[in-house]
Amino acid sequence: MDRKELEETAALAHLNINGEELTAALPAFEQMLGFFALMQGADAEVPVPAAGIASGQAAGSALVNSGHFRGDAAPAGQIPVSRDDLLKNAGDRDGAFIVIPNVL
């Protein structure tokens, strides 16, 4: 990307960038374009084992059954925490639910 292309791109994006800022930003934009080119050439296909897909089964569910996700069980040697113990240690509750404050 040359300086003229960057000026045109900044104008199209309605960015108010002066000449000094454009000169300073040019190497970063060239680096971003290089990263985009690498990502475009990357293999984005996710292999799904054909044996894991039964007739009428959704393709995504084959990933669940193929070991890509952990099961809903405590790791070996660890004692699972009961719901009551978790709720007992929660700061603010609403019945059987933990109240989490809004962060926005």
C-alpha cells in the first residue's frame, strides 16, 4: 500500500488523519494487509469425521461426539462441587440462581 492509497482509504472511511499521522500509520497498515493475506491463504476447512455422522444427524454434533469437547464430568481425582455448595459461596443469589451484576 502506498501513501496515496492510504489517503484514499482514510477518506472513504471518513477518518480525519493528517499527513504526519498517515506517514506514521503506513507501516502498520502494510503489516495488517500482510496479516490479511496470510489469513486468506490459510486453510479454513474443519475436518469432520464421516464415521461420526449418522443419517439425519447434524454435522456439528459429530464434533461433540469426536472428543473435541470435554464431557460434563469432573476430571479424575477431583471432587465435583455440588450446586448447594456453589450457591452457599455465591455473593448475591436469587433462589437457585447466582446474580451477576451488569457490566455495561
